[in-house]
Amino acid sequence: MAGELAVIVDSVKSVSEVAGADVPATSHPIPLSNVFREDVVGHVLTAEQALSGAPDADENRFKVPAILDEE
Amino acid sequence: MTQEIIRSTAAQLAEKLAAKELSAVEVTQAHLDRIAEVDGEVNAFLHVNTQEALAVAAEVDAARAQGEELHALAGVPIAVKDLIVTVGQPTTAASKILEGWHSPYDATVVKKLRAAKMPILGKTNLDEFAMGSSTEHSAYGPTRNPWDLDRIPGGSGGGSAAAVAAFEAPLALGTDTGGSIRQPASVTGSVGVKPTYGGVSRYGAIAMASSLDQIGPVSRTVLDSALLHEVIGGHDPYDSTSLQESWTGLAAAAASGDVKGLRIGIIKELHGEGYQTGVENRFNESLELLKAAGAEVVEVSCPNFQYALGAYYLIMPSEASSNLAKFDGVRFGLRALPEDGPMTIERVMGATRAAGFGDEVKRRIILGTYALSAGYYDAYYGSAQKVRTLIQRDFDAAFAQADVLISPTAPTTAFKLGEKLNDPLAMYLNDVATIPANMAGVPGISIPGGLADEDGLPVGIQFLAPARQDVRLYRAAGALEKLLEEKWGGPLLAQAPVLGGAK
């Protein structure tokens, strides 16, 4: 895969040479301003629903492998 | 009877259902029978939803018998791309990492289909996480093009396009990040629409690149796409990028078929060199028909489109690498354990992602994390966002001269399965004409433009309109469809080879 990735990275290089410092960046295609709504509880998943696809769960919680190595 | 049902458009089925000439159960069963007959060859479906579809159809028939008022498309069946989550059916995104996963909630578009009482036939195949242009990157085997089973149906939405082209469904939902609705439509002789960004809720579409992704209609006619667009469009508080617009008048525009005085801009950079001769010929033929019908055809130049593909292959992987971080082997989907050594979360995540993701997904995650990494961010992701601004400016200038723009949808007709699988760059080039619309958020449609002289395979014609002006797409495409079908003496798909031994 390393060879393929090098070719792809090379092909997108021209992008960094096109736009000058005066061009603003666009992160979102349609400009929108933020809106607020009343702080009320909407539709939320039950714990059972949220855990329905989990590979491992215990007492209504996701069961996660050890975070830290023993060493 | 079955043949007559499956070859009807959604609009025709809706009429016959309303007139009680057909029952919803008959219509749904005919499509399920067709799937059973041909999908072994086509492989458009990853899951067939027989029981639920027939139950919904029976509900529609009962409600109609009671004289209840129903949605115009009630009882008209539909297929859903397996990137869109559904309660009661598995959602896999065509990935091993989500094999057998069931969503605990419905996507907003699926809720809308349920509200309209449209039976859902099943979930359609795609490139894994919608990453690809051929549906060969599905973990569950490629979909085949109904025009030639040795060829690709396009991608990522090859399953949805092949399903409608093979008469397995009159309608389907797709998602389009760089052309995944329009390019499959182009190579299968069907119709596909990418609405204005934010015009259709993305809630429940498994995200690839959030600033580019858009759900849209897949069908065999422009009118059918318009009817479906009116069902799924509209504001959704669950999608923070959803627009306030309501989408009406699309079907009326599709049916009007009038382009007199419409200014159509040919994008200089999106045809000619690099485009197959047969594609170019059909494109020019469409232009002549539109001119003869009274459209005013002008040439526009979008010089920065040449950088769109490069910028897309920085922005899309960047967003994808971030969106796919959630597949961690903890909350849903696959968990694979490392073969030896300590069972830490980091090593479990690594083993899970190594086992669960296919090569193209891994390639894009690596590219994305690279483009976003410290020291490279400005040169890659930052520059690509600036190119996005330049592309939007090109569109603004072009739309000052023209009401809609036109180009071939894809540079070539369908290629052979396996032909470009080992050359990612050649694969990426398929989307060169569709990507600019996603970069700018503008709507686009692909409709059949005829068959290429050299291989007899479908060619797609793309129209693009300014943001929020989806109605113009339907007006222009509806008109061209009518002109072409008059010339052909019927729809293009009537010329497709017969599948499954049907008479």
C-alpha cells in the first residue's frame, strides 16, 4: 500500500500551490449560522438500545478492555 | 402481469394503486419475485426485507379499502442503500466491521418513507462505507451491471442503481459524496439526483465526509426522482446542517418538459480531452436537441475545477478518518482481539480495525490522518479548503451566465470488473465531473443520454444548478429526457438485455 499512497499524495500536491494567502478557506458548502433551541429532553436511546450493538456490556454499561498496560 | 408491474415507473404504479387497478401487495410481491429471480446474478441487495415489505403493503391495501387518505406513493416499494440505518433490518455499510449490526434507530429519510407507507424492499450493496466508484470494494462481493454482468455498476451506490436498472425496484435511496448517486446512474442508464447540500436530512446516513455527503433519489425516470425528492426533502432538527427550505414543485417541473429560453452552460473543463468518444458524441447530441427545443446554450469556464479532484482527495479522507474513528470495537460492531500480548484497548482497537476494514477504507484513513497531521495540515487540508472557495467562485461566475450547467456525468461508460481495482488513481478519475458539485454544495442530476457507439453501453448527462435551485434540475432534465425518449421511441432501459430468463 505504501507505493500507492505515495502516488496519491504526489497527485494531490498541486492543490497546495493553487490558492494564495488572500483566499479564505471554506469548511462548509452552505454558510449557516448556529441556532438554539429550548433545553428540553428530546428523543434519546434507552440504555438497552444504546448497548444493543455492543460487543461486550455489563450492568447497563459498555465493557471496555483495559486502558493501561500492566507494565 | 409481473413484467408489466416491474417495468412500470413509480408514478404509473402510484396511479394504478390509487385507482385500485393494482394492490400494494401485488406490486410488492412482483418486485420481491423479481429480486429472487435476478439478484443472484446482479447482487444489488445485501438484505431482502420480505416480511416487513409485505406487511406494509397489506396495511396500505387495508387503509385504501377503508377509504383512508394516503400519500400518493403509498404502496410503491423502494430499496435503501445499506449506508442508511433502518430498524428491523441489518445495516452493514458493506463492511465486515458492521456485519450483522442492527441500528436502534431509523434514519430521518427512512422515517419519512414509513410515514408515506412505502414498503422497503431491502438494503442495497455499495463500496465499503461508500468509498469507491465501482461497488467492488464491498465486503460482500461486487454488484454487477445489468447491461453487462462482467462490468461495474458504478459506485459507491452501485446496488441502488443496479436495482432500479434491473427492475428489482422502481425507486431507491442513495448517498452522494463525490458522485456516488450520479456516476452509478450514468453507467446503468438510470436517473440519480444529488440534492442541494442540507436539502435532505443526513441523520442516520453513516457519515463518510460530513461536509460533502448528501442522500438523494435513484429511479428510472426524472419524474420518479422528483416525487421521491418531495418525500425525503425538508428540514430536520436532528441534522445541524439541514436547510429550512421545503421542496415542492419538483414533480411539476419534471413534468413540464419545457426548456424554451433556459440558459444552459457547457462547462469547458468537463468534456473533450479524457472523455470517451461515445460519451462525447451523446453529449453533443443532447446539446443539439436542447438547442432545437429553444434552450440557449452558452459556454462557461470553471478553471479551478482542474484542482477539484486533488482537493477532494484531501478533504474527503480527512473527514472520513475522523468519522470512522467511532469504529473502535467498544460501542457497536466487530471486536477482534490481538493474537497475543496484553489485551489493552489500544491493541484491541488496532486488531478490530485491521480485521474489520477493507483496503480502500484503510487507504483513506491513512491519507486523512496524514493530511490532518501537524506540520502538513496547512499544506494539505488548509489548501484544499481554499480550493473549495475557488470552486464555489467558479460556480458563482458560471451561474451568472447560465441557469443550469451541463456536462457528461462520467468520462467513460462502465468498465470491466477488476479493470481499475489495482489503480486507485484511475478509479478516482471516474468522479472528475461529479466532484465539483459536492465541493460547492450545489445540486446535480444524471439522466441517460443514450448508448456509446463503440461499446453500446449507457452514457450519462449531468445537469447542475445553483444551491437551493433543485427545481431547475428537474425542469431541464425532464425536458431532455422527453426529447431523447421521443428520438429512441421509449426509455433507454427498454434496450437493456433481458435478465433472468424473463420473456
